[in-house]
Amino acid sequence: MNSAVLLFPGINREHDMVLALQRTTGKTPHVVWHTDTNLPAGTDLVVVPGGFSYGDYLRCGAIAARSPIMADVKAKAAKGLKVLGVCNGFQIVTEAGLLPGALVRNADLKFVCKEVRLRIENNQTFFTNKTAQGSIVSCPVAHGEGNYIVDAETLKRIEGEGRVVFRYVEGTNPNGAMNDIAGICNEAGNVIGMMPHPENMIEALHGKQDCVTLFESLLAA
Amino acid sequence: MKAKIKVTLKNGVLDPQGKAIEHALGSMGFSGVNGVRQGKFFEVELAETDKAKAEVMLKQMCEKLIANTVIENYAIELA
């Protein structure tokens, strides 16, 4: 299980993600700078971490999505490379066209930083296969633009195809996302994006360790 | 050559910032404001002097970066 964590100017959650991957996979991920044009040979999983790439200029994730390394990520994702985007990473992979829809300003205009509850809606993915279908995990969110929107037809399709991976438990939607969507995957299932931060709910110091099973899923995938 | 690009949210895409502005205008005493939509405006200076070529290039810029066509429309005006 060789993983790589992408680093763009303004990203600030890469250390948390590196630690989470290190602890669960036993291997230190490569940290790959945005101007690199190739992922390290043998990379099985690319994680795009959270933060504020390029200061959220233009649109969150827009500029990072067009950086040199993303061209290689896109080309390899088309051939099955696993990609996980978390928070700003979700915005980046969506801006890159790897996932449908868009993430826009939270409906109440507030930056939310709190714990939410997520229901596992699809436990057949590379990041949920160790969890029980329909089970609920606690996970923190920290974002100002996590309001997931997509056209009605695509929404119907991703719902019908079981591509909603994580859903905010009813009444806990922090941003107004359509259908309480917190995370989705692409058609092939090898690209997952989610607004919450599972890397921040895996050790005693985090208060809860609900998201350990998510990272353990990577080993079985 | 100078270009002006206007990026607006597509119809049906919620605009909470526009809504907040609308409410603020109402509370300031401006009555009859039926809606506010917020957009973006860009000025781009180009070395290109051929108008047709500039238009092609600007369209690509909008499609590839300046607008997210999932949620936004754009309009290009060449000076």
C-alpha cells in the first residue's frame, strides 16, 4: 500500500494525513509537490488533503486543480488509481473534473468547525469496506464552502448508483449540501471526495477514534 | 487588447451571498429589492491583436479556469 499526499501552497492538513496513513498502513506516504509532473512509481493511493490551496482564490480548489501534478493524477485515475480528496482536497478533485458537481458557499455563510455524524451509505468502497453499511461515525468538519450541489439528473444518478458514500445524519447537515451529501465517489469507485476530516478522529487525543476503520479499509482495498 | 469577463451563477444555483446583500439592503431601508445575485468581473490584458484569435483564447480560459461551468455562466467582452 504505497500512498502519496499532494502538497499545494496553502494546504495545511498534510501532516495530519501523513500521520494517519503512516499509522494505519505502516508506511510513510510520499509527499508530492504540486509542480512535480509524475507521481512516484508504484503509487496505489493519492490523498489530496485539506487546507486553503492558493488562499481559496478564484474558487476553492480551482487553481490547485490545474497544477502540473493533477494532470498525472487525472491520467492515472482514469486507469484505476485510487484518489481520496478530503475537504479542500474534495474541492480540488471536483474542480479537476474527477467527481461531478461543485462545492459552494455554506448555505448560512458561516465557516463551520465542529463534529458531525456521518452515515456510511456505501460500505463497498476502498475507504469504507471495513465499516458496516448504515453505521454512523463521528467526524469533524472545518470548512466555509462544503455545500455540495449538482444538477438534478446527476444527483438522481449518483443516488441510484450508490455513489453517495457518506451522508450527514439527519439534522446535522452543517452546510446545506443537497440530500445531506458529505462524500461521494465516481462511477468506477476509485475516486472518493468528502468534506469531513477523518484523519482528525483516529486517536485518543482526538476524543474519539471513529474513523480508524476508514483508514483500515485502505489495507483491504 | 483588453477583455472584460463577467462570471455569474447559473439560474437555480443558490447564492447565499446575494441573499445576504439583499437582506442588508432591505434593512438599510431600500425597499423593493426583489433579488440580488453576486458575480465576478475580470479584466484581462492580452498581447494578441487579432480579435478572432483573442476570442478563441478567452473562451478557452473561461472554460478551463475562470468559470466553473458546472455552476457558472460567463460572458466575454472585447474592447
